[in-house]
Amino acid sequence: MSETIYQGLAGVNVDTTQISHIDGLKGELIYRGYDIRELANKASFEEVTYLLWNDDLPTQDQLAEFKNGLKPHYILPQEVIEVLKLMPKDTHPMHAVRTAVSMLGATDSAAEGVDLDNVHRIGLSLTAKFPSIVATFERLRNGQEAISPDPDLSIAGNFLYMLTGEKPTEAATNVMDVALVLHAEHGSNASTFVARAVASTLTDVYSSITAACGSLKGPLHGGANAAVMQALEKIGSVSKVEDYVMNILGTPGGRVMGFGHRVYRVLDPRAIILKEVSHHLAEESGDSKWFEMSLEMERVMDREMTKKGKEIKPNVDFFSASVYRMLGFPTDMYTPIFAVARISGWMAHLYEQYADNKLMRPRMVYEGPLGKSFKAINNR
Ligand SMILES: CC(C)(COP(=O)(O)OP(=O)(O)OC[C@H]1O[C@@H](n2cnc3c(N)ncnc32)[C@H](O)[C@@H]1OP(=O)(O)O)[C@@H](O)C(=O)NCCC(=O)NCCS
């Protein structure tokens, strides 16, 4: 009897969840009942993180308490700063993020507990510390002093502050906040699945999040935003976009980064919002090159995919690239910024996983030989 193979686990439901829902045909992303389009315009990253970790949006008092709970965790232990100092300056910042999370686990004497209270404590700590890790490594690799966090700022505001040492404008903080909300959670994506699979062995939170960081880094997942920007930089001008895209599509297995999705068959709702943000930033800054190149890439891909009858549309990473560029971030920081947001969703999933755990252990269909007889090494 032939076994059914679900390569890449495509279409497989591994569990139920209360956290988010994606309708790939309607182009909808729902966080605990709320449409992302509404949340992105109205809720802060802290409110959304509270929502993802609890049943509903916080009241004012609940939000104040939640933010107060985050504040003491903004600061990095000195050991972690020392580890970041030891990292080669030219290493990918995701190596720094992943290593720092691992080090945080090593320095937390209560790392092991997977009861809800301990997992929540670590969740607050990691959510507050991710911006500090990314900003600290960015400064250290540029030969600058690390800046202490300002716990009176929001997660988005503090991240911008720790990069430059200057209080960010309200406009920049708002754009950052929208980007964090949009990237906070996305169901059983690769890194979230990895986090849950690792947690299903009942190992500690830090181990799960370290593994999730490694998964996010890949160019088919969170690494795609940087790959989009590298492509735009390589292309250089609107007039050269068409040739670039046609060349990739003419190469067997060629992928245009920032397009396509395992779940969406229509435009990713997050891409729609980021496209508006990118347009707005381009108009405000007078630097419309990246946005215009993105539009041209979207046009050519749309034309070519329609010809082939394929539903390959821009995903969240496509317009986030030009947005981050216009905010002034270096390209290799795009994926770490994704991690600053996604820690929120990863933790929401770890609460669910630990609360009703089943070891994740799928099977593989063996197609290799059977019945070989062992030969001593000198007879092979
Ligand atoms: C995200 C992604 C991995 C999803 O892949 P998937 O669900 O496994 O889908 P497949 O790789 O089977 O692709 C289905 C078809 O669409 C094509 N396709 C998918 N994404 C494409 C892209 N970005 N550019 C060109 N063609 C693409 C594939 O070549 C394949 O064609 P075929 O059926 O003729 O072989 C894939 O779309 C991709 O590699 N995108 C680029 C990376 C990216 O932006 N990742 C971020 C995701 S949020």
C-alpha cells in the first residue's frame, strides 16, 4: 500500500490553535478574532502582544500592568553584552540574535521551568530584550558604544532609540509599531512550527526560541526581506527590473524573492498595508526609487504569473524591504527586526504548546535498501 507523503508538511494540521487564523483565499489574517487591517491602524505592538498571549485586547489598566511588566526586562545582562562583543563584526546579525538568546538561557538560573508563570516571565523578558540585542549588536559591530535602553519608551520607540541614542520621532515610532504588529504572528509558519516542535520535548523556552531564530533566518522564510532588498540594490533602477525578473523566471527553479506563499493565493493582507506605508514614506522622504522599483517588480510578476496561471503575489517581505530601507536600517538587519516582532507570536504558541503538549514526532517513509549483510571493514 502506498503511503501519502506531505512533503514540507503542506496542508497538514498538526494541532488546533486559538491564536490566529489565515484565510489564504480571502487574503485575511485574524489575531484572536481581530482583523490585522484594523489592528495595524489602531493597536500598538504591546496591545497586540497582550492580545496574542491572552484571550482578548487589554483594558487600560491591563495594558499599563503589562508594560510595567516589560520595563525591568529591557536591559541586557552584562554577560550577553560581552558575548555580543565577541561576535565577529561581519557575522550575520541573526547569528548574534540566536547566540544572545542561547546565552540568556545559560544565565537564567530558572530557565528550565515550563509552567505557565515561568514561561510568561521568560516571554516578557525576551520580548523586551530582542530590540536591545539587535540594537546593541548593530552599534558594537560599527565600533560604537552600546546604549542603555529607555524603559519609558515603547518596544518600537526603544529599539529606534537604542540604535541612535536619539529620541525617535512619533512618525518613525508609529511606522515601526505598524511593522511589528504586522509581523507579530502568522500561524504555523516555519519558525513557529520549529519553536513548538522543540518545546514539545518539554525542553526550555530559550532552546525553542534559539531554534526558531535559526529557522527565521532562512531566505525562504524571514530572510526573504533582506533578499528582496539585495535584489533591488543589484537591479539599481526601474528600467532594469523587467530584465531581472524575466531572467530569474527563465532560470529553472528561479525564485523572485518576496513573492509567493504557502497559504495565500491572493495578495497577503500585510503586503497591502506595507505597500501603503512604503508609498507614504517614499512621498515624505522624496526617495521614491525603492518603492517605484517594487511597483515595477510587482507589475512584471503579475503579468508573468497570470500568463502561467499561477497565483504568486507579493508577500509580507516584499514591501517591508523598501519600508526598512527608507527607515534607514542596513539590509542585514531586516530579518532581526522580523524576530523583534515574531517573538510575540512564538511565545503565544509556546504557551499553547506547553499547556497541552504532545511530543511532535512525525514519520518518514523509508525508500532505501533492505537486507544487506554486514561486511567487516577490511572487506568492503
Ligand atoms: C514562500 C515559498 C517558499 C512557498 O513555497 P511553496 O508553498 O513550497 O510553493 P512551491 O515552492 O511549491 O511553488 C509553487 C510554484 O510556484 C512557483 N513559485 C513560488 N514562489 C515563486 C517565486 N517567488 N518566484 C517564482 N516562482 C515561484 C514555483 O516555482 C512553483 O512552480 P511549479 O509548480 O511550476 O514548480 C515560495 O513561494 C518562495 O520560495 N518564495 C520566495 C521566498 C519568499 O519570499 N519567502 C517569504 C515567504 S513569507
